[in-house]
Amino acid sequence: MTQPAHKSHGAGVDITLREPRTEDGAAVAELIRQSPPLDVNSTYAYLLLCHHFASTCVVAERDGKVVGFISGYLPPSATDTFFVWQVAVHADARGCGLGLSMLRHLLLRPVSRHVRFLETTVSPSNGPSRGMFARLAKDLETDLTEQDLFDKSMFGSGSDHEDEKLLRIGPFH
Ligand SMILES: CC(C)(COP(=O)(O)OP(=O)(O)OC[C@H]1O[C@@H](n2cnc3c(N)ncnc32)[C@H](O)[C@@H]1OP(=O)(O)O)[C@@H](O)C(=O)NCCC(=O)NCCS
């Protein structure tokens, strides 16, 4: 079931948060391309996310343009956990609480009613991402733990990808 959109106030202008539609896939891919250090996946991957995983993904729209996106899913083995894959906020809309608003929006969706933990991975050098998740844990008055997950060697010898550490926030209600 499609969830209703709601308004957020980022960058001083009304921003609508809503489930993505398949038609958003190309715009989402473009936003990710403009949001280093995120890994750029294929446009096809974003079409699939918008099509099959709309209930656990969110698009932020301002004046008809996609200015924010989070991809996430409920891991099949842990249905009390929401896994956040990528978070992107357009450079023009950063620093106004949009990233946090999108995270809270996802946790308030009906699909998250049994969720008590949020997990994500971050690279050691991504200060803005770490700051955003630390702030979320503080706002939820719960713990944030960190452990190893994907070592840089797992990305292959030709890659300069950093480690991806697992952040786990919770429990919360
Ligand atoms: C990380 C990102 C999504 C944050 O989006 P945002 O909308 O600017 O974040 P918010 O305004 O909601 O900030 C929430 C909190 O995050 C922290 N934060 C945000 N930007 C920060 C920065 N540049 N440096 C340090 N902390 C930062 C702050 O604690 C902030 O809360 P506060 O200002 O009230 O203390 C955005 O910078 C982005 O798209 N970066 C490029 C892609 C990326 O790295 N994505 C995250 C990896 S999944």
C-alpha cells in the first residue's frame, strides 16, 4: 500500500517526502552521482529499488525535483531491523535537517512497526554521515554501537574502497 507523503521544511522551502515511484529511478541515480563519496550503482539498480522496495525507500521532492533519497530494506533474517543502504541529500539542501527527517519518516512508516534497531554501514572518513547517525541515536535516546563488517580487502584488489563499518542504533520503539 502506498504511504501518504508528508511535508518537511528543508532549505526554507517546502519539501515533500514520499515513497519513490519507478519513474524516479533515473533522477535518483543522478542524485547519487552528484553525492560523493557514495558508490554509484547502475540506473537499473535504482529502478529496482524504486519499484520493488518503495515501502522502505524515500524520495524528497522540491519543486518537482528529487533533492533527497534513502534506500533501505528489512533484512530477511532480522525483521526487527531497518537497514539503511544509501542516504543522499542534494548539496543545495544540506545542513537543514533533511537527512534526519528522511530517516525519521522511514521509521514512522507502517512497514517499520516492528523495527527496534537501525543498521547502516559507514566509511571511517565520512564525518557528515557519522554525525547524522550519531544525532539520530541521541534523538532516539538510545545506543549506537560500531563493529567491523566489510573490510576494504573485500572490495577486491583493484579497488580503493574504504572499510565499511557497521553502525547499529537501538533498541528504540
Ligand atoms: C550525509 C548527508 C546525507 C547529511 O544530510 P543533511 O540533510 O545535510 O543532514 P542533516 O541536516 O539532517 O544533519 C543531521 C545531523 O548530521 C550531522 N551532520 C550533517 N552534516 C554534517 C557535516 N558536514 N559534518 C558533521 N556533521 C554533520 C549533524 O550532527 C547534524 O545535526 P545538527 O546539525 O543538528 O547537529 C549529506 O551530507 C550527503 O548527502 N552527503 C553525501 C552522501 C553521503 O555521504 N551519504 C551518507 C552515507 S550513507
